[in-house]
Amino acid sequence: MSPNSQASPKSPENQARPPASAPRARTAVLFVLLAVPSIAAVWLYRELSILRARRSTEQLAMKGIGQRAEQWTCPMHLQYVLDHQGTCPICGMDLVPQKSLEKTSAPSINMDSGQQKLLGIRVTKVQRAPFGEAIRTTGRIAYDETLVHHVHTKYEAYVEHLFANYVGKAVKKGEPLVSLYSPELYSAEQEYLIAQKASVATVHGGINLVESAREKLLLWNLSPQDIATLERSGRASRTFNLYAPTAGYVIAKTAVHGMRIKPEDSLFDIVDLSRMWVLADVYEYELPRVKLGQSATITLPYWPGRTWQGKTSFVFPSVDPKTRTVRVRIEVDNPQGDLKADMFADVELQVASRDALVIPDDAVIETGRRKLAFVKRADGTLQQREVLTGERSSHLFEVKSGLNEGELVAQGASFLLDSEARLQSGMLDEKPANDLGTSPQPDHSTHMNHDAHTDHSVHKHHEHKGQTP
């Protein structure tokens, strides 16, 4: 037997080496020992949470109504509501606990008689009364523009002499205003005299030269009396007079001695004061009661005992943006000329009254979207109620719905009542943002200046953090 064929004895190193699968087995056992308790703990926590939630639900069901969590709101912006304490994103104020979130359609105010008296709150009864009394306002007297006459010529001329030589002069119809010299008119007068002296009745197809020359003078506003004078004298006059077309007063004068005038120049403005206009200012809410042909009474505060009667003839189509009034024109007869332009007058427009349910205007709170009134109940509390109003007359509102005859409503201190109702009930005209399902949008307009100067170096530091230069 060869030495190689004999089995060599095992070395001690080979005898001491463990098998390769032993470390894997130990790792698996260790994983099982650690994972099983963790899984059991997670399962146990989940079961306990489900059990706790179920027990809470059962307790709430036994009570009949769930106890709502405490809510926090902003004292200045009640529409912002959170379920935890914080600050208002609109004004920055700290949120305060909200006493009640139960919204009622008709909140009430608990206020004793002493507090009501201290706030100046009065109580008035809703009643039926004559509604639609006369509209009282002020107006300004102006000229009747339909009775203003502008005096012109139809040819060029020169002013030789003024008869109406100052503004304000009273003139009669047909009275001379000014004496003019016109080369064109002088030539036309000579043509008329030549046609008469020629004693040619008709030439060239039956044209009457005398009548043609006479018609030319009439079209140039030469009066028949001046033409008769021209015929009697047989000589053309160097100057001629311009007469007043109507009786009245000269309110404007541009003619002066020696000036050259053209057809487009207005020499005199004459107005007839037998009828005047009164321009009264009426508020927007009174317009529905203003009608054309309505009777009006005009009085002057510095002339007691005198009245003038007139009728509305026109309502202006625009509103004064400064006073929010509409101008109404009233025509008034002025036979004695007592009414002067630009006088201030008191105007009373007569309106037919009717029976209606009314309340004072300071008993109505206008929120922009609706109108509210506070009704006093039997227990002394003030209940907020929405009302529908109609026309407004003087200090009264016509009530269409929302109030009954005989009920008592609070009058005065409207702002304080509205604020107190909002604080005690937590109700606003607009629904809170939580009820609408959307989060409130903070107003950052007040922080725009701060944002413009914000230091963004911190953000830049975070952006470059971890980057190699």
C-alpha cells in the first residue's frame, strides 16, 4: 500500500470549525424574538384605540347629543373659527373661546331696562299711519331758458350809439337797443330807392325789382316802420336802429361804442322774468314719489307770508356725485318780478298720502345685504328680526313684511345693538368659513410694506445648505 492511499488524520482546526448554517439560524431566531412582541404591541394598541373610540361614541349616543369641542374665534372677525388657540391671520389678535356656536335665525339680546336707558335706546310701536307726506327740500331760482333772447345782426356793422347801455336795464318790446352803421345795408337802401325812382314795375320775365329790394331789407331785420320812413324821406339813412324782440331785462351786453360786429356776435341777452325756474334738489330715495306735473309750493325764508305755486316740468337725467341728489325743475309764474335769479327758496312738493305700516328710520339697521330690526319681547329681551321695507318718507320707513302692527321695536343706538347681537350670538350676515367648507383667506394687504423689506438671507442660507461651493 502506498503512503498516499492511507487516510490522513484530521487536524484540530478542521475539528473545531462550526458548520456555515449556524449564524443564519441564530439571526432568524433573534429576529423572531424581537418582531413578535412588536407586532403584538401594535395590534394591541390598535385594538385598544378602536375600543376607546367605540366607548366614546356609545357615551355620546347615550347623552343624545355630542359635546362639541371648545372653539376659538377672533373678537373682531367672528367668521374665523378654529378648534385650538392661536392668532387671527387677518388682524393678528389672539383668539378667544367662543361661548356658543349654535346659530339661530333670530338672536336676542339680554339687556335690562337700565342698560337700555344708558345706551339711549327707545321703544316705539309699529303702527299704521298716513305715509307719503310732502317732500321738503331747498332750491335755487334761475331764469327760464326758453324766455332768454339773444340779439344778433345778419351783416357786419359798426356800433354808433347805445340805447341799452348797461346790464339790468328794463326794455320793452320794439324799443331801440343800439344804432348801427352798415355799408351793406346802406347800399341795399339805395338800391330800393333807385328801383322806386325808375318806376319799372317788371323786367326780365315779370320780376318785380321794387318788391325784391324791399324783401332784402326785411330779411336783414329792417322793420316796416324804417322802410316806410325811407320811402317818405327818399334818402338812404346812414344809421339804423336794432330793436328789442321782447320785453324783459338785459342780463348780458357785449356791444360797446365804436366796435365792429359780425353776424355771429351776440350783442344783448334779454330775458323775460314773467316766468321763472326753481331748481330743487331731491334725494335718490325720494325719486319714486316725484312725478311730472306735480304741484309745488315755493316760499322764501326772508319773505314770510308769501307763497308761489308751480308745477314740476322736468327731472334731470343724472345724479350729482357729490350730494347724491337729483335736480327737479319747477316752473313758477312771476308776474310782479319778485323772484330774482340765484335766490334760495324752500320747496314743498305735494305728494298724495296713503295708509301704510311704518316705523322710524333709525329703528332699521342696514347691513348691506338685508335690513334688521330689534323687537322687544314679553320677557324684556330684544330679538333681532329681518324686515322688508318699501319707500322712505321723511324719517319713516314703509314696512312690507317682517313686523306686525302693535309690536315694539328698538329705536336709536343701532350700531351698538347690532354689535351686541353679533357678540352674544356669534352670528354674521355671512356664513363662517368653516361652514362653507373652505379655510378663511387672510388679508395680507396690511403686511405688504413689511413683505417689501423682509430679509430673505435665511432662505438663501437654507437653499445653499449642503451644497459644495
